[in-house]
Amino acid sequence: MSVLVDFAMFPTDKGESVSQYVSRIIKMVDESGVPYKLTPMGTVFETETIEQAMEIISKAYKQLEPDCNRVYSTIKLDIRKGKNNRLKQKIESVEKRLGKEVQK
């Protein structure tokens, strides 16, 4: 099974620039060992179970909890049985249809 998670999480009580807080979350995601992609508007990662996905989301919040009084988050899930490596495959599928060379 593949669980793709597209999420953003950040404090709303720390001013305009919150990269120092977001970087805590990204460090935790990186150390978790799951494949992920950082984007300008959030992060996408892939797990094998919904439990793993929710554990990472919970750990993300715990990175902010000690010193952030208000946290905003959006979370989207795409759960598909019988597939894996969709973090890469979904992009390759679209690029192939556009006639772009797929990078290995």
C-alpha cells in the first residue's frame, strides 16, 4: 500500500517568517527515513501505512508544540492499495504524457 501525504504545518503566532519552525519539521521528516519532497507550499511524503503517516504528522506537531501557541495545518492523503513509489511514479506518468524525458 502507498500513502501519499501532502501537508503544511506552521505556527501562526510567530510573525511573517516561520522557516526556523518549518525546518524543525523537515529535519524530523528527513530523519524518519521516508521518501519526501519539500515544496514552496508544503511537503509531500510517502509511507506504507496510514498509521506511519499519522505518526509523522503527530511528530511534526510535537516539533512546534513547546513554543508555539497556535499552529495551522493542512493535510491531504492519497491512499492506494497494491502500489508503492508513487512519489516518483505520479510525476513520471504526467511528464511522459507531456513528452518529457523521464529522469532516472
